[in-house]
Amino acid sequence: MTIHADNTDGTSTPTPPAVLVENLTFRYRSLDDEPETKHHKTVPAEPPLEQPQAIEDISFSLPAGELMLIAGPSGCGKSTLLKCLNGLIPNSYHGTLSGQIQLGGRTIKGSTLRDLALQVGTMLQDPDKQIIASTVEQEIAFGMENMNTPRAEMQERIAGVLEQLHLEHYKGQATFALSGGQRQQVAAAGILVMNPSLYLFDEPFANLDARAVDELEELIAGLRARGHTVIIVEHRVEEALRLKPDKVLLMKDGRQVFFGSTRDFLEIADPTQVKLPIESTLRTVSDPAEVRALLVRPITTGVSSVSEQDKPILVFENVHYRYSSYSEEILHGVSCQVRRGETIALLGPNGSGKTTMVKQALGLLRPTSGSVKLYGEDTRRLSVAQLAARIGYVFQSPSAMLFASTVRKEVS
């Protein structure tokens, strides 16, 4: 309870929650699946596709200084809920929105993104959608520049946040040369330097190596200790639970199915829907024979003959690569072979060159020296289109692969 000095009658006024959500429902704007039919007068236009509710009847209250985890399977509406909280819905993503959101006791209805940016900092699930500047310092300074922060203060705050996140070695680097995990860390620095009261993290651990996960957990714990309110969206909740959330909101098919303590959440959570700690998963298994099926899920590939397996289909020979003649070398003499039917895990910390190496195979990047051969042919002699006909590649960032407005158009 907070006592206000101007209360002459001695009564107290309860402190409003940092976040209050009541009966929140949102449906994305419908899209016409075949708009080209509108150009043919003889063919009646099809009605717009009816979009399902992305989220429906969400309600919760979170006191200031607490940490909440939003969990649930992919596509259940977690990220949509965050977009409602930070104002991207309805300012950038249009549709039908109902219900109420209050931050610090004030409704956000009618607030602009600029207004909300002073209160809410968001680290998006896809850092490529967040990084817009060409260098690390410019990216971190972007929000402060929009707030007309004096240059001397900006420089001081940038140096401070780089030191706080142990990112001093990123200073001066081009953002395009950073790995996905490194860009995610820079995005975190960009919101931390603005010092908002509410922090939103959308699957923050997805692209980070073990050391970076530990550092981000330390950062979030520090924000919480300093009285900031934090909301984390995560499908793999095992890492998030190490932060000991005060509350957990579990979602499924756009609806909330649970809101309460972490302890109660672990009692009802389904390990096939969210990734739980092993001990919690084992508590849900009554038959020991089910343990292997739940915890061990091998990747099955095609079976090839011995003669086929002996012949490599992809060969890296002493591959070196640097993004420019002035930048540091990323790949240092990489040599390996991939044979038909093999499943290979390419492991390493953020920035170690994993994605850079894979892009050499598809021709998206070409070796500075050395060679990459596909079925015995040097990839330098093949176009990206020719290589793409033989190699399927799923990007780290799905947004880099999707171009059409609907699923049907994308897959066709």
C-alpha cells in the first residue's frame, strides 16, 4: 500500500499493477486469398478469408517488479499478446482488438508507439526485424537519438551498456557481420539503454549459446532486482524457469489455460506442449517405457548402401572466409566431408562461424580461399539457383524466407 501525502483523510490508495489485461481479444485483419480475381469482371471475387482469433479473452494482473513467464506451444498467441502490450497492435498490425490494457494504472488505448517506447522495451523473437543500423553503436543509439538525447550522454550510456553486457569487443563492428545470437545481444543492449519500466522478451534464449544465455539470465535477474517488471515469452521454458518467475501464464490455441505460480504450473504442464525440466517431465510419466519416447527423439534419415556412403556429396577443403578485406577472418581453413544419409550437428558459440560455413555450401557466400564441392563440382562454377535445386536450406530467421501474404501463396 502506498500512502499519498495529499490524502487529508488518512486513507491509503492501492498501488496499481504494472500490467493489467482484461478480456483481451484480437483477430488479425483478413486477407483476400486471390485478389487477382477482382480484375476479372466475369468472375465474382471470393470473399476475404476469415481469420481465427489470434488471442481470446486474456486477463491477468502483474504487480510492479515481478517477473512473468508466458508459455505455450508454437502458434498459441504468445507473440501476439506481446505485440498488444507494446503497441505494435494496433499501431502496426491491424485487425479487430477488444478488451483493456493498462500500464501503471493508465490505459494504453490511443497511445502512439513513441509514447509506449518510453515505458516498454521489447526484444523481438527475430533480431533481423529489430536491427536497423549499420554499426553496433548506431543501433544502440537509435532510441536515444529519437528522444533527442545529448550526444555526450549517448556515448556514456552506450559505453556503459556494452560493459554491462560484456559486449565491449563488439564496438565498431558492422551489424550485418554479426551472427544471429550476437545481433540478439545487441538488440538487448538497445532496449536496456532506454531504461523502460517494463521489459518484454520474446523467446530471448532461442539464438544464444550457453554463455550468452547465462549472461542474459544475469541481466534479467538484475532488472528484476532493480524493480523493473519483466515478461518473458518462451516455448522452451526450462531456461526461463531458472529465473524463478513470480507468475506463469500458459496459453493454448489463443486462450489462457492457466495463470498462477510456477509450482502450480509445473503440476499441470504438458511436456509434449512445452519443454519442461527433466525432473518435471519424469513426474508426468507413469510407465518407465515412455521415458525414452519423451526424452530421446532421434533424427531418422534415409538408409543408403555402403558404396553410396563412402562417396562424399559435399566437401569443404581448407575454406577461409572474411566479409571484407578489412574485416577479421571468420573461417580459418575449414575442411570436412558430408556423406549421403549422414546427420551432422554443427556446434559452436555465437559468432564462431556456423551460419557462415553453411552459407558457403549454398553459394550465398563464396570462400575467400579454399573450395567447396557439391557432388564433385566446385560450387564457384554453379549459380545460387543451381545449388538451391540440390540443397534445401532453412534460414535461422524465417522472415528471410517468407515473401507471400498467405500460407497458400507461399507454398505455391
